[in-house]
Amino acid sequence: MGPVNGGRNRPERRFPLTVRVRSNLIQEFTMADLAFVVTVLAGFALVALVAKGATKL
């Protein structure tokens, strides 16, 4: 009986790749959340400006 995998000791490469992919996904979701918050705040500011202008009429 010979050694497993012909005696080659290969480090597992999937884990760092998985971590890298997950960190990229987390960064994408964080940027999407930030864009959503900025859009909602801009919408509220626009509504406030319209309401302020409507009260002056």
C-alpha cells in the first residue's frame, strides 16, 4: 500500500477562497445597505422640502 495521494501534501485551498468570497459578499451587501440608507434619507429630505414649500402657499 502506498501513501495517500502519492505522498503529496497539498494544503487545502478552498477555505481562504471561501473566506475571500464571503468577505466580498459582505462588502457588497454593506454597500447596498449604505446606498439604501442614503436613498431613503434623500427621499425624506425631498418630502420635507416639498412639505415646507406647500405650507408657504
